[in-house]
Amino acid sequence: MDLATTALLAASGLGAGLVNAIAGGGTFFTFSALIAAGLPPITANATSAVAVTPANLASAWAYRRELAANLRRFAALGAVSLAGGLLGAFILTTTDNAAFRLLVPWLLLFATLLFAASPQIVALARSIGKAEGKHPSRRAWIGGLTFQFLVATYGGFFGAGMGIVMLAALAITEGEDFHLINSAKHLCSTVIQLVAVVLFIAAGLVSWHETFIVGAASVIGGYAGVAFGRRLPAPVIRWLVIAVGALLTLYFFMR
């Protein structure tokens, strides 16, 4: 690996850790950089998932008190997230690179549109949570868990934009308490990512040299994001992610 490729991967990890700490969307940076480094699409996707796991675990650790206090409440969410993440990751391991390459621009387009519509999605999530209150009806609860299963399946398969869609699912089951929803989101995201990572590693889809470079840089970016986020508003970061996503979507559609 030449110096320019190493620098590109490190920069993508740094950028991913930074934007994930503020607004989410780091997958756009790492996935595209790994593709540019010459990895096949499926390997790039799996390697990206493994590389950003340490930084995401650190974010989940920040909510350890809320998670410990609500473990029983979150049990069903964790179970469906585990099942969905496992299914999505399994589908990826059984997909060939040619088929996945055809899906990539559509997946990027979907994720970009999610980021663009995130204010509306968050507003919808809050309105649903407010309507259901602290104790949602059985029908709403089952609907929320089903929605979460679908989100987890998508997350295990690709993952970009997963957190935004997850807000809507969690608002149905957890009400409108922001900290409760955010802690549940970190728990579910961590479960989905960990089960996917285990499957990717077992299937031999991970390129470890690139993983270490991107992973180390993403941890640094995650720490920097906390301080940097206080100076730069989250909407600015979100629109940067949208712009990158739009350019990548156009690029992959034209390939």
C-alpha cells in the first residue's frame, strides 16, 4: 500500500469518527475510500463496518448508566436487533460482488435521502412518541419492534443512515424521552454492528490492514468530534454528509 492510499484511508477514518460523533454518516467516507483503495465492494463494506466499531462502542459506553437502568425494558429491542442484524449480515455474505456493485448506488441514494429528510423523520418520531406516551399500545409496540427488525436487517447489510430510521422505530416503543431513545439507539446499533462484524470476520470478508488504519483514525476522529461539534453546528455537518453522499451516488451510478 502506497503512502497516498494510506493517507486517504486515515483521512476517511478521521472524517467518519468526526461526523459520527456529531451527526452520523461516517460510512460514506470509509466505504468510498476503501473502494478507491481497490477493495471489492463487499469487502469494502465489511471492512468499513469492522473499522468503525471501536469508535461506535465508545459512544455506546457513554450511555452505560441509561442502558443499565433500562436493560429489561430494552430486552425485546435487543433481541429483534440481534436477529435483524444477523439476517442482514448473512444476506451480505451470500451476495456476490457483481450483484452488490449493482445495489451500491441505490443503497447510497437511499442513505443520502435519509440524511436529507432527517429533520422531518425526527419530527415524525417525536410526534409518534408523544401520541403513544410512556406506555405504547400493544399494537404500536409490536409495530415498532417489526419496524426495528427491518431497520436492523438493513443495518446488518449496509448500515448507512440506519440510525436516522431507527429513531422512528424507537419513538414508537420508547415514547418521546430523548435520552431514553438515544440510549436505546446506541444499544441496538451496537448489537447490530457486533453481530454483523462477527459474521463478516467468520466469512473472511475483512481486509485487516485497511481496517487498522481506518479504525485507529476513526477513534481519533470520534474524540475530536466531541470538541469540534461544539464549534460547528450539526446541520453543517449533516449537509456536508449529504453533499458527499450525493456525489458518491452520482459517481457509482455513472460507473
